[in-house]
Amino acid sequence: MLVEDGLIRAVGEVDRDGADTVDAGGCLVLPGAIDVHTHVFGGIRDDSRSALCGGTTSALAFVDALPGERPAEAARRTLADEMPESLIDLAFHAVIWEPQAYRRGDLAEAAALGVGSVKLWLAYLELGIQADDDVALRVMQEAAELGMVVLAHCENGRAIDVLTRQLVEQGRLGIDSLPRSRPIELEAECVHRFLVLAGLAGATPYVVHLTGRAPLEEITAARGRGQTVHGEVCTHHLLFDRSHHEGDDAVRYVMTPPLRTGDDQQALLDGLRDGGVSTYASDHCHLRLDRDKLPVLGDFTRIPTGMPGIGARLPLGFGLLAPEQLVEVACAAPARIFGLCPRKGAIAAGSDADIVVWDPSVPSRLTMDVINDGLDWSPYEHMPVAGSIRHVLAGGDHVVADGRFAGDQHRGRYLPVSRVLETA
Ligand SMILES: [Zn+2]
């Protein structure tokens, strides 16, 4: 392919006269990956460097609001303060962070900035971010008018609150209480309810971090009724099972929803392979072990949930899926669902020159040097990888060359979503 001015100019027989050449002999060449589910603000420089090292050249990122801040204000502040530090291209997800403060028009204001999606938390009563059905329905009605995708964290927060309080009253504060307080039935019930409400509102629902068979079956059933539904699986739910919530290392695996059984992992993997699951994401959180997690080790209700993984996601994906399947769920489908086509997610004339050269003949291992996110741990450290990244181009810049990061001077760009700009 011929790359010029940050774009792919031509694919196939190209005129190489005067051009620098990147040799991809024996390698796979794929579009720069897109991580749909990331919490990068606050650590954007480190996280975006890790992303590039792992072949992820674009991401969608949650724009957390400050107290009292409306979604569009949060997006404007993030554009000004965080975006200049990003080494990858970013589109934004608005968040409903204070559900009681939501008012109609909040989403239209965000859409006018090119924000094409919004996230609801249907759990986390204790954090004050849980949207109950009334707010969730109103948010979805406005999102439907604007053509915004609605993402939801699906767990029944009120039932989880009861179970959590009972465990705390019994003095059972160990991390093994985490899965007991958040059974998969309460995830599946919430997926069902979310999809019903989205159907009533006419909105496009996207279920984040599915963890197993029962919630996935709710998506399959809704599709069987004719509904368009997107479902996402994250790296940790594929690679780890619920035994990781017990034992000395359990603090490394604190996330919500929690880890499930081997059968659930198999259901997720089958879903990624057969189209039952739409996307493969990281749910990357910029959390340190020493500062954020270990000080509150003795109380599962106080340990910040989530783990880093933006750089590990794509390399680990080669061990899980065939390359064509991986490109679909990690590159192409993310661009289609979130309105970034044809600029992203494809190797085609006119698309951004975001390109990964993957060498399947050189197995590697995820060391902290490779992950390169500035954090003091990774749940994926030392894991074997079924190949290695040889080159990454981001917007035509050669940001990983012969396996070494060279992208400090590269800058990411904001990706406004034209679908919502036309509607708002
Ligand atoms: Zn998340």
C-alpha cells in the first residue's frame, strides 16, 4: 500500500518511486486497532503510548464529568486539557455520571461536539452513578432521536447492594465476597431489562463487558426478536476465571462484573468467533497496585475496580482468535458501530494510514517494557503472545519501528462522529 500525508493512497500495485519502504515480508498487515472501552483520562500520555506499542491506534474513551458538570462541558474540558497529550486518535463516550441531574438536551449538546455515544451505569448505587429505569429510559429516548449508541454497564445494582451489605454485616470482607455479591443472574436480568427499555425507546443498545453464557443468551434472544444489539467482551473475562478471586493474588483481579466459570469463558470465545459478540475491548483503567489497590486490600468494597490492558489487548487476541476474526472484533466492528467508517478500521484507499505489521513467526512475551504504560503492574505480565508487533503506523507516522517505540512526537486527533453532528 502507498501511504501519503497520513492517508492510505492506494492498495495493490502502487508506484513506489521515491517512497520509503517498510518491509512486511512474512507478516500480517492489519488496520490499526480500535479499543472501544477505555478509561484513559488522567493517564492519557502513558495509556496512549501503551496503546501504540500494542497496535491500538484509536480508542473510544469515557469522558468522566466533575461534580455538577454537564456531559458537553466535560467533553469540552477534556478536549482542551487531555486531548493534546494523547498519542492516539480518540472519540468520546459521554457518561451519565449524576443520573438525577440529567435533563433532556444534555445529549444534544454533546452530540453537537461530535460525541456519538453515551454510557449508563445500571449498577453502582453506592457511588451515586446508578441510573434507575426512569432515567435510563429518558436518556435512551433522547439518544434515539440523535442516533447515539447507548452503552450500559448491566448489573442489577439494587440487588447487589443487598447482597453486599449482608456480606459486610457477616464480616466477610475478603475479595472472594466480590463474585458472591455480583452473581451472573443479576447481570443477565439487567441485560434483559436494558434491551427491553432500549427497544421501547428505539435506541441502539451496546452491552459493555459481557461475562458469560446467560447474559449473552439475552442478547441472542433479543436479536431473535429482530432487535439490533451490540455486545462486547473484554480481555480479562476471556483469560481469567473465578478462581482468580481467591488466593494471595486476588487483588490483581478486582473488577466488575466479576470473573465467571470456564463454561462462561468458552461461551464468550464462541461468541467472538461466530458473531454472537460484536467487539473485543480492554476496559483499560489507569490504576496502580501500590497506590490504588494494596492500601485497601482488606475490604473488597473499597478496592478500586478495573485493570490496565489497552496495550495487551491486541497481542493477546492473536492467541484467542483467527486473524480475520480478530480484525473484525478489534478493528472493523468498532469503527462501524461507533460511526468511524471509512476513516478507521479498514485498509483501503482514503482511510487513515493506521497500520499494524504483525509477525506471527516470532513468539513473544508481555513484559512491562513491552506494555510500557508507566504503571507498576499488569495482570497480563509474563503472558505468552503468539507473535510480535514489528511496525505500527499511526496517521502515517512510524510510531513503532522494528518492535521499538518511536512515537513520542506523534499526536493523536479527536474523532468527531459525523452521524450525530448531522442530527444534533
Ligand atoms: Zn469500564
